[in-house]
Amino acid sequence: MEIRTKLGLQFTVIVAVIQMMLSMAILISFARSRVDDLYDRFELKAKSVGQVLMEDEGITAEKIKKIDQNNPLSLPNEKVVIYNHLDKIIFSNDENHDINITPEMIASVRVNNRARSRVGQHELLGRLFISGKDQMVVFVAAVDVYGIQKLAILRFILLIVFVVGLVIVYVAGRMFAGRAVQPILKVMEQVDRIEITNLHARLDEGPSKDEIARLSATFNKLLERLETSFKMQKSFIANASHELNTPLTVITGQLEVVLMKDRSNEEYQETISNVLNEIRNLNQLSKKLLLLAQASADLTSTNFALVRIDDLLWQVRSEMVSRFPEFSVVVDLDENLDDEDQLTVLGNELLLKTAITNIIENGCKYSGNHQVTVGLSKDEEGLVVHFVDKGIGIPEDELPMIFQPFYRSQAAKISGGHGIGLSLADKVITLHRGTLSVNSTVGKGSDFMICLPFAKSIQHAENV
């Protein structure tokens, strides 16, 4: 069911309930008013008869008829029945015995001075009058034909108004709902026109600041993220294809050359050695690409555990020096780090180790003395790790781009690499709710800084 139809029906139901309640209130109010008015007439009639009874004990039928003729408030087919103190009828114009007055009704009047009741279609009022030693009870009864007819007419009018009103309300509700959902339909049409070939297109947010405008703004932000993601994916695929194609092309070329004619053992060994180096390079690249894909996943798909950063730093230092004897890694721990909770973060040990290794390897590779000083300290937010080198530095205009996949600065192109290390490190640190930043001066070196929250802080936030 369309939203317009739902809104129209809901609006109609709400108005119908309100209109029904109002109609019932009007009917009940009119019915009570009719009864009160009828009994007010009965009261006046009974009083007029009672006054005659008290003034003249010789009440006769002619006198009662005379009272009826002089009473402008008489109702059609009005009945008057009078009982004396012995509960004997002393007057009655109910010739057809339309009303049946029981002894209990008479007794109720004598006890309460007056009483109301209904006998068949007749409304009945009993009134007590005392004249000397005599206690007479006067009953006045009638059928309120005109009042009942007016009530029926009012009921019919309210029913017609109710039905016609619902029709009008439903039509108006659909028109109103249609106008209300029109901006949504406009947004849907604009979204339908956006495809992968025109992700740069944006929705018209309009001049207003209502919910539809905020919805359009939210879609635009989503489109910006999607466009950025597609551009990064496209760039990643192109660069990855290029990086993978280069060693494969070299391997293919060397193998084709060596097979063109017979070679000496030395030439075969040299070719095999070159091919092996390219395969190692290709293997290293594929591992980094897999880690980059893993680091790009969300938190729910990554297994996190408690990791001691100081132990991880010493482990990376040992492996780095073992792989590259010419590298020097100096680890400097702040003496204020005396609590295990201050050295523990929540994360994936392999990814964190890879990120730290890439930063240290880059620092050593591009430093003249091949040395990186790693400083571990803390602040109010968590652990802080500084990687300081005295290498070639990074130009200021290239700093915003060094964390992009496959980007390599002009100065870094003199050495081998794929431009994945820093991008991978940035994604890993972001995945661990941390930040990676850099301060660098050309010719003086760089200072990469990692900030990671304490494991205790993350666990407390998740429990809250």
C-alpha cells in the first residue's frame, strides 16, 4: 500500500473517531435535555394541579379539564392520575388505562416527595401534595412525540454529516498526503537517475531545512562516500594491476630470453636468481595487498584481543635487525609507564605488528644512518608511539597524500617499494580507533606518531 493511501486512511480513521465521539456527545446531550425539558413540563403540570387540590378539596373532573385548557404547556395525550391518602384514585383521565401505576411507585413518591419512571412509551412523574390531613399523589404522564421525533431527525442529520464528512476527509487526506509525499517522490526520481557512471550527481536539497532537506543531505553524504570509495577502488585496482604486472612481465621476459638459446650454468643461475627475487617481491606485494584488504574491513570481522605494545615493539625491533643488519632501531620507553593497563591495547596483533614494521622499515630505508628511534609514552587518551628518523623528509605539499594506496613521493622513488606500507599502517591504526599523523621537514627527517586508546577505556565504553 502506498504511503499516500496509508496516510489518507489513517487521517480518515482519526477524524472518524473524533467525529463519532462528538456526534455521540451531541446525541446524549440532546437526549438528556429532552428528558429534562419533559419533566420540567410535568413538574409545572403537577404543581398547577396540586395548587387546585390544596385550595379546593372538592376536586372534580371538570376542574382538571379546565386546568388542562388553561395550561399552554400540555402535551399531546397527556395523562393525569390523582391518588388520595388511602391510595385510591380520585381522578384519572387515563380512560384506556395506558399507564400502569403500581403501589411501589406510589410508595416511592410518598417517601421521596417525587419520583420519575417510565411505563412503556410514557414518561411518568409522581408528585406528593399535602393539604390538611390529606396526602395526595399526582401522577402526570405523556409520550414526548415531538422530542423523540427531533431526536430521530438529529440522529439522521448526524449520520449524514458523518458519512459525507468522512468522504470529504478521505479525499482531502489523500490530496494532503499526496502533497506531503511529493518531495519524497522527487528525491526517489533523482536517486533513480544516479548510476555508477554519474556518481558525481547530487540531490537537490532545496532552500528549506525540513526533514526532506536533511534526507537529501544524508543521501548526498552517502553519495560522496560512495564516489570516494569507487574512485579509491578504481585507483587501487589500476595500481595493483600495474604493480602485479611489473614483476610478472620481468619474470616472463627473463625466462623467454634465457630459453632463446642455450646458456651457461652461470647465466642460468643468474636468471633463476633474478626470477626468484621478482617472485619474492611479488609474494611480498600480494601479502601487503591481502593485509590492506583485511585492514579495510569493519571491526566486526576482525578478531581483537589484548596486545602489549611494548612487547610488540621489542619483537618488531628483533625481527627488523635480523632481516636488515644495517638497520638500527632504538626503543625508548617512558619511565612513567609502570602499569600493565597503560601498555595494553585492544587489537589484532598481526595487523598492529605489520603497521609498526612498515613505519620503522620506511624510516630506516630513507635515513642516511638507517636508524629510527621509537619512543613509547602515554597521555590522557591512551598510548603514544613516536617513530623519529633523520632521513630525507617529506615535502609539505605531499604530506596529505602519503597515506593513499600506491602513492610514493618523488624522493622515495629512488628506493624500491610499492607505496602500500603507509597506507596499510594508516588503515590499521584507524581500524583500532587510533590516529596516525606525521611531522616532517625536508632534509631533517620525519616524526610519525601513533595514538592508540587503552584497552581498558574501550572495554568500559562498550560496556556502557
